Amino acid sequence: MAAKHVYRQGFLLLLFNFMSAAALERRFSDIKRCADKECSMLLCRGKAVNDFSGPDCRFLSFKKSETIYVYYKLSGRRPDIWAGSVGSHFGYFPKDLLAVNHIYTDNEYEVPAEVWKYIRR
């Protein structure tokens, strides 16, 4: 009986670790940089230098020369990814595809990045 209890605890611990790792993988980064603590204000805007079609619905798709508004920049594990909008569409995109032409603020706050749940296309 005691061995069964130990195995059950070990299994639950392993399951918890797996679930925690899976939750981290849904995040690109643990930290994001925003213009305000709520990440509701714009950091900058720019023009797309190339077309981009995101691999899933978390990503923003756009055409060359479209205006992109940036709400936050990921830092930590993925400093190459920013989040913004084109029209009413919001999502992540590679920062190298944006030629910044207007900076709204130089102040940037580091805030925790949340897990973004999504539905596959």
C-alpha cells in the first residue's frame, strides 16, 4: 500500500511539472516591454518592409507597406518578436519586418507576459 501511495505522488509531481512546462511553451517570453503598466498605449508605429503570413492565429499577417502599430515588445527569450495591430487585427510579428517611423514614447515598463490561449486555424 505504501509503495502505491509513493508512486501516485510521483506520478502527480511528474504530471504537474509537465503541465507547467507546457504552459511556458505557450508563451514566447516571460517579460514584455510596454509604454504603460497595462500595455494599452502605443510604443511606436511603422511600415511593413515585407509581406508576412503568420504560422497560426497568434501572429499578425500583413502586406508590405501596411502601417503596423506596436503595443509591446517581448524581451527575455524572444526579443525578436513584437505585438501590434493592423486595422482591427492584433498579433505577434518579427520585429525585423517593421521600419519604425514614429515613436510615441521612450518610456518602457517591463511587465510579466501572460499565457495567450488560442484556437488553431
